[in-house]
Amino acid sequence: MQLSVKGKQIDVGDALRIHVETSLTAIVDKYFEKAIEAHAVFSRQGPLIRADLSVHLRRDILVQGQASAADAYAAFDSAAEHIAKRIRRYKRRLRDRQGQTHEAVAESLSARSYVLAEETEKLADGADALRDPQPDGRRGGDAHGSRRRAELYLPQSGTWRAQRRLPT
């Protein structure tokens, strides 16, 4: 991981650089194998010191955190805690999303194994039990291919009942 530690109107010593490097690498390595780069900028805001951190984890993942405190180490530790929490939440979302994806794929594969077919019953006079509501064979619904309606003959009651079926 490429790391840069800078100070705006503040002298950043070697001890602070080493502390930033060890802390950020420990945080990032805990959740991801390797980060691309990280930046730490320390600046003065009145009596406080502000720490701005940004960690570029992957191609499209940039995590940022900031904190202010009287001491540079305290400001960095607070911002690093915020970064760790954001990375942990992002990793949890990835894990949960991948688990749901696998379940959804399994459901879609099991649904593909079923074949939907129209069942027709022969009436006493030889006609099919399914009939189109429009006897001339025109499609029902709009021109954009909405679902067609069909009617099913119920021999027990001697009536026709409307049913939905896929467009043909």
C-alpha cells in the first residue's frame, strides 16, 4: 500500500509517520488483503489538530474519515477508528449481498427446472376447455405484449372462469 503522510502548517515527525503506517496497514489488512493507497493529512484548526484520512481500497472504493483533537495522535486514532468502522460495514454488506446472490441464483435455477404448459380438457363435444375471449384469434391487451386473458371451462358448474396465461 502506498502511503503519504503530510502536514499543513504542522511538522509531521517520524514517530507519527510510523504510527500512521502501522495503524492503517493493520486496519486495512484485517478486512482486505491489500489497499491501493492511503493519505493522511494533518492540519491546524484553531487550538485543535485535524486529521483527514482517505484509503483507496479497490478500484471504486474510497473510504474517508476525519477527526479533530488537541493532540495529533488522538486525532489520528479517532479518524482511524471511523475508517475501520466504515470498512467493516462495507465488508459486511459485501458478504451479505454475496450470500443473497447465491440464494437467489439457486432459486432461479430451481425455477428453471419447471416447465409451464397449458392444460386443456376435452369437453363432451370435443372442444378444448381453454378458449380465447376473442373468438377471431386477435390478441387481447395492448400492443406492447401485455398478458393475455383466457377462460377456463369448469365442467362441475358449467361456467367459464377467466384465467391469466403467458403471451404467445
